[in-house]
Amino acid sequence: MRPWLTLLPWFVSCLVSQAATNNPSTDWFQRAGYGVFVHYLEDLQNDPQQVHSLGRETSWDECVREFDARRFADAMGEAGAGYVIFTMHQRTRFLIAPNATFDGLTGYRPGEACATRDLVEDLYQALQARNIPLMLYWTGDGPRTDAKAAAALGWKDPVPTSYVEKWASVVQEYGERYREKVAGWWVDGSYAFIGYDDEKLGILARALKAGNANRIIAFNPGVQDRVRPYSRHEDYTCGEQSRFLDQPVARWTGGEQWHILSYLGHDRLGNYLGAGWGQPGVRYSKADLTEYIAEVNRAGGVVSIDVLLYRDGGLDRSQLEVLKALRPGLAAYKTQPPVPPGNLAFRKPARLLSLDGSHELPVNGGGGDEHLAKLGVDGRMNTTALAANEWPWTYEVDLLQPHPVHRVKVTFAPDGYATKLQIGLSTDGKTWLTVASADNLEGKPYACEMTKSVPAQFIRVSALKPDGADQKGAQMAVAELEVYQ
């Protein structure tokens, strides 16, 4: 055999393990626009203390047999889902499909850990009939909370290479079984802080693409300040965020398809604490979520929406009603007026902050839609952004990337204006430059023009006064913030 032929398997392996920059395999994903993410787990759908279980508890194997894949697929069709991301497991030994490799490594018998029903196959068949691609949720940390499985695979923190190799062999069996039936993976628990590095991510990536080199994958680095690439082995950003706020500048970021994942349900512990995964209710209106997805799609990004899944395959009704409104809403949104000429702040992410910017404030009016932060950059002077709980406050807009800023203009609502304010600019959201200060204002629009353009990505308007009731003016309400080069 020629020497170079002995290197061919290694060369092919390297090609498969490293995702292509601007990978065209993500084209279908980008065209989908948005999809639905669900948690289906033993400690949710099979725990009578959780609403997801409908009060039932059985063996895990029976729980999986009871799941109505057709009912679920029908709901996804109603939701207009461009794809579905479905969990296979999380932390425990309980998986939704048979796996001889897992049973062989751990000593569990069929049905004790891996369900005897192949729910992945049934999901594929039901979703395929509605032309909805199936993606799956996997993890890098595997069954670490199951003492028997964790010991058998050699779990430690930091995670050793031997553990990753064994766990990768489990998902490789699935990949080779399902081939083109599984369009992608969203991989949790592959964090650097538990020992994952480029080599270990590469081992897992090769296994995740077994049976289908075009399968797209993403590794979760954990919640970051914004959507960012993580590994050269992924095709799209994992994008886990505690709310839908961040937006892409363009389709690709660091050579990866821009993608965000957050949840529709209410937070269990208050606003934006990251505890709303798989929870009931809705924290976005139909119009609000439609507008957000439209702006992300306009730039080439993709949105995944986490919702509550019941044991029988049904969805939370209030969430389904929001999802059903998205496709027609997005179609209508295409007829909206274009971006006002030159205004860099139009429909960019905005926040209601404390005066010093150290923490976010709730929306004035009990968290309804009347004074949302986005209403200060929506191009309409008859809507307003207004914070609650603290009288002086700061309005911040993220331009998504640095621009040379020459002019900033703020228009107040008729019944709420700052009498003393400051305008600050920043390129990183940490170091701020005050470019304008004004006092004794009387409610008219305020504009500042710099003699020389200042590079900035973040813009802040801080209302220093009035700082309480019974003063000239009233609590600042921002009708529109405009930013120009």
C-alpha cells in the first residue's frame, strides 16, 4: 500500500470533525427561520410533581411508549415549526430510544435506561409527513447523575478523554442508525469549565456526524453575554439566552450560522433569571415575538423557541396560540415600512436600566406591552419605553456592532421627560464616554452632535432629574431614540 493511502482515513476524519466555514448544510436551517425546542425527560414527563406529567408516573419505558408522536407532530404543524429540536436525555440514564452500546457499557438491560420503543424513529415518521425536519438534543456530560452509568463510563470533573470516547460511541450508534433522518444536534453540557477542549469536542463531533456528514451541530458554551461562536467543530451557534433580545448583524458569525435559543414560558423565579425552560404560559405577545423573529430573519439568523411539552405529546395551549400566529405574522411583517434612512438605532435591542446601568428594571405598568424597551426604537412617536421601580433611570440601545456616531437624538413622551440628562457612548458596554450633558430641559426633543464622530456600539440616555415626584418634568419616557453617523 502506498504510504499516503495509510493517511487517508485520518485525513477524512479531520475533514468530518471540523465544521465548514459558512457551511451550506445550514441553508435549510436558515430558510426555516424558526423552530420549536422541547424538553422531554424522565424528571419532567414522568414526575407527578411536574405539570408536564399530567399527574402520571410509570416506568420510563412505559412513559415513552405512551407518547403520542402524531399528536405532537400535528401541534408542530399548527405552530408552523421550521424544524423541531427534541431532547434524547439530560444528565440521567434515561434515553428515548434503544442503544446497545449504552447497555453494553453500563450493564443496564433494555428498558431499564434506554427505552425499548424507538421514539426518534416515530418522531421522524410523524414529522416527515408534515415536512418538518427533526433535530435532537444531546449532551457532553452524559449520564453523570446516574451512579452506575457514570462509574461505568468513567465520569470525572474535569471530564477525561476516555469518558468522552465512550459517550461518543453511544451517540455514534444513533447517528449511524438514523442517518439523514436526524438533521442536526444541539449539544449541551460540553463546557470548557468541565474540561471540554478542542480535542474532546472533535471526538464528539465526529460521532455526532456519523451516518450523515451534512448533519449540523452546535456545542453549548453556557449562557454568554450575547450569541457567540464556541468551537471550530460546530456549524451554527448554540445561542442559549435567557430571553429573546440579541440580534445578528448578518447570517454568519465567525463562520457559523447565527442562531438563538430561548424560552416562551414564564420564569419561575422572576424576570429573566433563566428558570423558564419548559414552563407554561407566555411572556411575549404574538406581535412582540413575531417582530423579534422577523428582525432576526431579516439579517439571516434563526430562532428556536422552547415550549412546555406534556406527557401525551400536547403543548401548553397558550403557547401554541402564540406559535400559530408566527407564520402569518411574519408574512404580513414583510410589508412593513423600511428602516428609516440612516437611523442606526431603529429596531435594535434596547434595555431599561438603573441610572448607573448596573441592573435591569421592569417595564412600567406591571410588565405588559405598553412600555416595552423596544418601543423607544420602533420608529413611532406615539409609543414609549418606560421603566418602573426607580425614578431616574437609563435607556440603552445596542447597535450590534461599532459605528462612527455623529448625532444622537432623544424624543420624550408628552407626559414624561428628563429635565437633566447625560448621553453616553461605549464600544464594549463597559467603558463609557459622556458625550453630552443637559439641564433645565422642558420636554422638547434633545439632540447632541459631536464635532468629531465617536465609535460606539452602545448608546445610553440617563435621566438624572427628575429624581422623584413633585419636580419639574416627570419620570423620563422615551418615545424614540435615534442615532446617526
